[in-house]
Amino acid sequence: MNKKTYDENRPSIPADIQRSIQVEAGHTCSVKNCFEHTYLEIHHINENRADNRIENLILLCDKHHKMAHKGVIDKKSLKEYKRILTTSNNSNQHIIDKDKTRINIKIDEQYNFIGDDNEFKGIVQDLIFAAKSKEVFE
């Protein structure tokens, strides 16, 4: 595969879109069962680096990003990973009832918190991250 060369500088992805992509993926690689969370990069699914629409961007670890550019992970697979991220799974809706307080928690197929309740979002994301990291809770 030939290495692409570009005549123009890469257009930057706006900060609010970068944040949306990172939150959507729970600050981990979007490839199912990959729990990498340190070396993450935003990939353009259609490989058009000027197309910064949210539906064209996906968060990948360094390894999976390189695999996507080499075609080892094809665009159809990337679109499916993106669909999994953006499609909620009703079977993953949980209710926690402690001290007469009810909290509805909705997570997606990759166990990322879905919702706008900022009061609980950080706590839930930390719990999910710890579960993904196989930490044990007592």
C-alpha cells in the first residue's frame, strides 16, 4: 500500500467534537474488547481527514489505528464499531437502589455510560473503567 501524501495541512478537529468522540467511546479504544485507554487517536472512518463529522470519527488505540490505515480493520468494521457505540442496548439499563435513592444507569454494548446526568456520569464512568480493567470491588 502506498503511503499517502497531502498538499495541504491537516484540518484540526474542533475541541468539542474531539471531546464528544472521547466521551462516546468512554475514553477507551472503540474496538470491542480492547481496553486500551492511554494512547488513543481519532480516526476518520472514510479516511477523508477534512470530514470531521461525528459519524465519521472513531476513537482507536494506536495499534488499532495503524491496523485501520493498513486495511486490516476495514471501513465496514469501523462503521459497525461506531454503530455499537451509538446504539443503546435496552438490556443494559440498570437501576441501583441504595438508601432509598434510585439511579437509572443506561450503558451501551461496550459498557459506556449513556446520559447527560453530570452528577453521576463521572462516578459511573470510573466504575465502568475499573470493571473493564478487571479490578475487583468489595
